[in-house]
Amino acid sequence: MREKVKQLRIYLFINHYFFYMLQYSLIENLLTSTPGDYLAQPTNVRSYTLLEIFQRISARYPGLTPTQISSAVNEFFGEVTTITENGETVTTPLFNTQLSMPGIYNGAMDSFDAKRHSVKINLNPGVLMREAVRKVKTEKVATAESLPHILEVKDVTSGMINDTITPGGVIQLRGSKLRFLTDQPENGIFLFRENEADIVLTTIVENKPARLIAVLPTDLPHGEYFIEVRTTFSGSAKPAKKLKRGRYNKILTVV
């Protein structure tokens, strides 16, 4: 048993320090007017759930079960949440929090109004995460499958970029290969979040490969969303057989 545990630890060490690299491909930068400008696009990036992280820890320390690890981590989550609810911030090796209060106040005698103002939390990497990023090794790979690629999301109503979006307002997506077929129900611009139905943007103002402009629903609930472009546009009269999806990697917030 001890020998098997030793072999497993050696295997995990080798995989962690020698095999994994951040793979990337280069795509043309359509946001600048300079010919030959390209951007690096991470590809084949795996995302780990909390349970998977607990299982990795348990594999290194067989005396700890995923359930035991989960219990301790959930206590940490609960305490950080309580601190935040109290209007305070935390500083940890993984992340640091800061609070901000977007909105315009009408003079020095004005006060916070939830209809006009909001409290926003900002997360910044802590010392361990900054050190981890410096250690990332990269590997250039062939250009990935030709998928819609969103480079920027602008809330035209407020002027915010890659941040908040306004119910009933206009948003602009810039990138590459964004055009979709308006007569195909599986095509379009979709907002979504975990365990909830997708929200499709039905009012499209502009539908071009490098830019999409759409109107957001007026009844869009508060919360955090991901945005995704789905298309079978192939550049010819015949739609592509496979639906292509391009998800933006930043969270958009309705306040």
C-alpha cells in the first residue's frame, strides 16, 4: 500500500511539473488597424470543479477524504461570505477583495439608493496566484477550430467594457467569425448562468463577422452572466453541419 501511494505521488509530481503547459494559438487582432497584429488565444484549457480539486488533494494525502476537505473549505467560504456581507474585505494568499460603489450621487447630501447605486466586489490575485502565473509554461499549437471569438463586450448604454450590462440597453460584441444565421433558432447571442435557462437576444441591430450589436431584454434579472455566440454560418449558402460556439471568458454583471 505504501509503495502504491509513493508511486501515485511521483506520478502526480511528474504530471504537475513537467507535462502540463498552457497551449495557445494565434488569431488575427481585428481591434487594431495595424496589419499583421495577432493575439494569443488559450486553447484546450481544462476547468476543474471543487470536487475534482478535493479529489486531487485526497490523492496526495490519502488520510484526508474529499468530504473532510469539503467541510473545511466550506467553512472558509462561509466565513469569507460573512465578512463580505459585513462590508469588510479579505486578504489571502489566493485572492484579495475590494469593494466599490458605482453610481452617481446628486450632491454631497445624497445617499445610497439601490435603484441608482450598487455595491460591487473586485477580486485581485493574491501572492500565491501571482507566483503561479509567473511559473506557467506555454506551448504554441496549430490554430484551433474556426470558432466565434469574442474579444470585447461593450455596454453602449453605460459605456462600460467587459463589466456591467444594462437591461433594455444596447451591447456591442467585437471579435472574429461572429456572424450567425438569423433564420436558425439555434443560432444567435445567448446569455446564460448555471442551472438556468439560456436567454437569447432577439433584437439584433448589426450582424457582421467582426461586430454584433443587439438589444438586451428589459426584464433581464440581476446577477452574473456569461455570453456566447452560436452559429452555423459557413460563408456559403449552405449552413455548417456543426453548431459552433464561442463563449466569452469574462463575467458580465447586471446590477
